[in-house]
Amino acid sequence: MSATDIPQVHPAWLPDAAFAPLGSRRVLVAVGPDAGPVGATVVDEVRRATAAHGGSLTVLAPGEALPDAASVRSHDLVLVVASRAHTRGSGAARQVPPPALAEQPPHPNDPLVAAATDGALVATGGVADFSPDMFVRVRAAGTTVVVAGAAAGLLYGLHDVVRLGETAFGDCDIDVTDLPVAPVRMLDHWDNIDVHPVMGQVERGYAGGSIFYADGRVREDLSRVAAYARLLGSIGVNAVAINNVNVHRTEARLLTDGLDDVARVADVFRPHGVRTYLSVSFASPVVLGGLPTSDPADPDVQAWWAAAADRIYATIPDFGGFVVKADSEGQPGPFAYGRDHADGANLLARALRPHGGTVFWRAFVYNHEQDWRDRRTDRARAAYDHFAPLDGRFDDNVVLQVKYGPIDFQTREPISPVLAAMPRTRLAVELQVTQEYTGHQKHVCYLGPLWSQVLTFPLADEATRPVSWIVSGLPGPASDDDTGFLPAGGVTAVSNVGDDEFWTGHPLAQANLYAYGRLAWNPEADPVALLDEWIGLTFPGADRRVRETLHTLMDDSWLTYEAYTAPLGVGFMVDPGRQHYGPNVDGYEYSKWGTYHFADRDGIGVDRTVATGTGYAGQYPSPWRETYEDLATCPDELLLFFHHVPYGHVLHSGKSVVQHIYDSRADAVDVVTSWVDAWQTLHGLVDDRLHARVAERLTEQVRSATEWRDQLRSYFFRKSGVPDASGRPIY
């Protein structure tokens, strides 16, 4: 599918106008002899842009030599693949300065365009450590040059130029070397082929139906998927799992009867550098193969999975692998056969190994039939208790996929200690772009700042090694590893996309998808700067008031959402009957799912200390173990996650717990209410349909936030008997 065939849906951050600075220039593209479909995408994107905006395009044929320096200088932009690139083991070189290309001697068989010291453009020798995803951007003598390790890197470099806009063609110093830190940057779709009677077609989906499935099968028309693949390629996402991790009977058959349709989807993703994965059921040998068992030790089970993998790769040679949810919330797994998760994951990994495939095995395993009377059983402990003892036992093509917090994608959680506990295992951190616990894409809640905090949190090696380094195989300063690299997994997240005309239901929720891709590429990026980047692309040339207003609404919207929902890290308090939308303080308090706040007349919070509680705090390495154990050092925002305290307990902020609850709820509603008028000022400055959709969602956000405010303030007044010192009404 070419770029010109994209259907008429909202273009998100890739409107034609965003390509105007590039499209109005003279562009030279040399994708190299092994460019494949990704190289064709680069050419198509530039051709489309130059045709629309009056520029020109010169494309060198595979093997065609670069023109002389004068001819190169006649172009404003040069996009070229280095011919002698090879693969690096990780993203360790992200922060190194750009290679001194001009100082390297020319090599006649390895042309690489670069900036020489005299400002001329010359052909020089290649850079030895280029990776396929990597690109170098230089500016000299009026020409911007992007050199990439392979076609994928050239695609990423092209979109880097698009993001820069006119800045890419200015005379300022913009030289850069860029490559992703995480080797895999994946989105998991919780899409069902059949419409589930409770969860619908897209589980935890808030943007309409599936872009992949309709009428009980893979769609015939995949043009919407092609447009989605283009969006993902532009932000560096390179893997997608196309079906729900809760694998139902029809979806299980994608592994067998549905392979030809999966291949059609893979064909659409491939030109944008995205590999296709499937979520599979651990019980597939029974459900699909007619075997009496799915025991990992059974030779017939092993043979069934090996044959299944052979069929897949015969149909889809670049298939990525499997995503597996096992022994979790009713999904089948190895426990039924007395095996552990390493046994289960390695069974599938060994079937995929001959083909280069990977198993992403989710660590979301806990007792979901818990007795709420039991104060010692702690859902937060479960993943660590199950998986930490297995470190070193997983095959090297298994990635353990760990939710960023120990519970379930809450608005505020501590970072999962599993990520620090398994140095000999490939790990991926799992985020949630879909807004299950952050407003169902009816609320403005920009999650970039949350994910930035997660990815940069210094969890391991005496608080020197951030989460992003752990999942990317980069050692911390205190590491005793002398190889320079550790097992690398990646970053994964649950997608927020559906067949809604704005992709995400709430048009501003597009920023979350954008920020996820950009942070998965570079976890150290400033999330507010990424939001500004998204605004500039999505609303190119807009009145400055558009940018200012969007920052007003979105910069701190995650903190605003937190301020009117569950307080101080306690989590949940959502309504189970409305699929986790809206307040219900005791919704899970007496539930088998094990998510409690233990509020009574004397206090609130869960004692997870080693000294007197569930011991969860002891799963952390120092200094976090001691930080969370001690009331004096536990951060306010996580206080009730780790401690049960009286309502009069004084926070570091100087307020009591209950007064904080009263004030923050009321203040947050005032903020959200102010957004309605702020957005109204943009009427006529943005697309009318988009403006109307956001206005409608803001009205609902004010209603819902008010409901949260009034229920929580009344609940805690009735529990504590402590009046609100501000005198504001409590019902």
C-alpha cells in the first residue's frame, strides 16, 4: 500500500502540511541495494511530499554511484544508506557524539556522504558501528545529510527531518547521531475477532472497534492498518501483536487456519519496519491440535509447537514471535502440569529458535481468587515471588514482559521490583497507552510524564541503573558485568487505537501514542518537549494560541487526573461495573481480585513493610527497600501503597492525609473546569470536528471529576469524622 492510498481518517501527526518544509526542497535519496519494502516507503514518502509541495526528488538506483560533490551540493536534503553497516548489540552508543566522518579516509567501495571540515560534501569511508536503526544527520554548505545503517534507519532519519521542519534546513548546529536504546519497541493490541459479550471487540479499548477485524474475520480492506503502520514507523515502533493476550477460541485459530490473513496484515506492517507478533494460548496443543495435554515436557506437545512455528515462518518469514499470558486470570499455563514459567516459556522459545523468533512472556501472574479477609496475601508481591527465583533459567529468546508497577497500570505505583531482580533474564517493561485506569480516553490525561518517570527511575545497582538501561541491556556504573552488555528485552505497551475517525476516541489521546513511541526510542527525552513536538506536527502552522492552550490542558494533566482520583498511591477505587470508569471507593475492597485500601475509622493504606506488613518493601534492592520501609522517607505520593496511617498523619507537604484528600480533589476539579473555557477560545482555530469532539469530552471530564471529588471527599469524611478545614461543602 503506497502512501497515496491512505484512507480519509484524521492524519494524526502526519498531515500533508507537516511535510511542507521537506517537500518544498530538492531531495536526493540513495537507499542502497538491500532496501526492500522499507526503502520503497522512504522513496514514496519523499515523492508524495515533493509532489504536494513543489520540490524535486532524485532517486539513485541500487548500486548507482553517488554523484560528484557539486551534484550532491545541488540538493537541499540527501538521504543515504551506508553500504557497510553491521549490527550493534544494543543502544549503548546513543549518547556518544556524532562520528567524525570527515576525518575518516575515503574508501572507494564504501561511499558515505558526510560533511567535510571545509564545508564541502564529499564521499568518505563508512562508519564501522552503524546499526540498521541508526542514523547520523549533518548540515554543511546548505545541504542536510542523513546517513543511516539500513533502510529502517533511513525511515527514522526521514521522520526526524519532518519533525524538525524548517529547522532541519537552517544554518544552526544540528548535527546528531541517533539510535534507539531499546531493541524492541512493541505495541500489544487487545483486539478480539469475535465481539466479547463483556469486553467488546477491543478489550480495554476506548476508540471504537478493531482496525484489524470485522464480521468475525480479518478485514478485507486493510487500508486503515496501512495508515496505522505509517504512524508507527514514524515514531520508531518496530513490533505489533495483533490480538488479545486473553486468547479466546476464535483468536487462537490465527495460529493455524488464520495464517494467510495474518500474513496479509504482516505485509502491510512490513514496509514501515514493523514485525508482526501473535498472542497465543498455552493450551493450543489441546484446543487446536487435539492433544490430551499441553505439558511442556511432553514430546508430542513439543513437536506440535515446532510444527506450528514451521508453518508460521513458511508463510511469514519475518514473523516476530509470540506474546503469552499464562496462569493469569484464568488463562491456561504450565502450573496445570506441575511446571513453572521457565518450563512454559522455553517450550515455545525452542520452537521459535530455528526461525529467529522471540517469546514475550507476561509476568502478570497472581492469585485472582484471593480471600479479602487475608491481610498477608498481597497481589503486589506475586510477580516477584513467581519469577525472581527463575532468573537465569529462561532461554535467550524469551523476554519476560513486566508491568511497570506491581499491581495493574494504576495512575501511581512504585516501579516493579521484578525489573531489578533478574539480571540474567531478558526483560521488557510494559506500559499501558490505552487509558484503562486514567479516564478511558474521555479524560485529558497525557501520560508522557508518567512513562518518563518509569523509564528513568534508577531502580538497580545502588540507584544508578534506570529501568530503560535494564530493559536495553546497558549496565549501570555499579555493575560488576565486564562485558559492557547485559540481556536486552525492550519496551512494550497496550495500544489505544481503534477504528474511530480520530484513532484514539479523544483526539488529544493521540499524544499518548506519539509519546510512547518517542520515549521507547529515547527514554531520556523531555515528555513536555515531545508534547510540543506532537502539537507542531498535528497542528502545523496553527495560531500560537493553539500551542499555548494545549500545553495548558496537557502538560500536567496526569497529575491533575491523579489529584481527583485515588490518593497517595493507594490505587483502584474505580467502578468494576463500568469497566474501571468512574469512582467506587469500595469497588474492590471486598473483592477476590486482591486490591484493597483498608480504610476504617482510624486510617487508610496497606502495610507492605517488612517489619509489620506483607513484606513487599523487602523485594526492593537498597536504597529503595529502606526508603519505602520507613514512614519518614517514603514519598508522599506512594505513602498509602506502603503504609497504613492515621488520617491525621502529616505529609512532607505539611498537610494531613485527610486534608490532602479534601483539598486536592476540590482543587483538581477547578483546574479541569477551567479547561472548558480555555478550549472554547480555540473555536475556529482548529478543525471543527476535532474541536467539537474535544469539547464534548471535556464536558464529560468535568462531570466525572466532580463525581470523583464528591464521592471521595464524602467517603473520607464519613470514615474519619474529620471536617474539611477549608469549609468547602461535603455531602
